[in-house]
Amino acid sequence: MSTRLAPQRRSDDTDPLRLPSPDRVSLVDRVAMHLAVRLLLWSTRTPRLTDDRARHADAYRRQEDAAERERAFLRGVILAYGR
């Protein structure tokens, strides 16, 4: 189809690219922009584990040591009363 032969309507008062009110942004657009900024900030955060690896490694070791001591104690109790 040739666009030269298509009927052309020209109206200066209606521009399809112009917003109805360029000074105001709708509530939905403002909420969407706010959400987008929050998601960008959230996605670029540094996880707590990368902030202080030594502190987390120490806490994990202490937790594992405590669990091992508890297992050893319970094993001793079971062996002592199992006879």
C-alpha cells in the first residue's frame, strides 16, 4: 500500500505525541517511578554477609562448636546411662 494514496487528516489541535497536561504526572506513574527507584536501590544493596565476612565466619564457628559440645555431652549421657 502506498502511503501517498492513503487519506491524510491533519488537525493542528490534536497532537498524538503531546500529553494532556505536561505539568502533572498521574498517580499511577508516580507510584511506578517510586517503586522502580526502590527496586533499583534494593538490587544494588550489599548483602550483610559481604559486609563483615570475618564476623559471620566467627559466629558460624561458635555455633558449630556449641552444637558439637552438645552432641558430645548427649553422647556421654547416653553411653553412661546405657549400661
